[in-house]
Amino acid sequence: MNLPACPKCQSIYTYEDGTGLVICPECGYEFRLEDLAEAVIKDAVGNILSEGDSVTIIKDLPVKGMPKPIKKGTKVKNIHLVNPDEHNGHDISAKVDGFGAMGLKSSVVKKN
């Protein structure tokens, strides 16, 4: 059986412990396969997002500590899907040109 990469650190070295838990030896994160099936992340118009997708910001976003917002129409490449419970409500981690690495909410992006 091919096990998925760790949803926390993206390590490919996950293993099943025999009780239904999948464990990541690199970060120690434990999860169940059923939990991953429920974690479908959709963009603002309902498209399912996948790891590595490119998205477009659909509205101006103010950024704390920056004098200018991220403008509507900004393209973001190679997104990483993360657990919103562990990232202050943000379910996307990405590098935005001119702003650096940051968390985004799927409700403000549209899949390209």
C-alpha cells in the first residue's frame, strides 16, 4: 500500500503502525488515512485545490507590517496545503512574490 506523505512536514517516509495510525518518523506527526479523506480544500469558487497548484488572489489583501496590500490578480505558484488548525486559520502556505512566505485562506484564491 502506498501511504501519503506527512500532511505536516511532507516527508515521504510515513509508515503504518498496525492500529490504523500513520506515523511520520521525521516530525512525529500521527494521523489516520480517514482524516485525510475528509480534508478537501476548495478555492473561493469551489474548485478542489491540490498540492503544488497555482492560484490567483481574488481581492486586495492587507499584510501586517507592509505598507501596501497584495493586489487582486496576483498569481501564486506552487502552493502547499496545510492544516488550518495549526496555522491560525490559513489552509495554504505559499511564497508570494514581493512579500515572501505567508499563509493564505482558500476563500481568497481561485485556482488557475
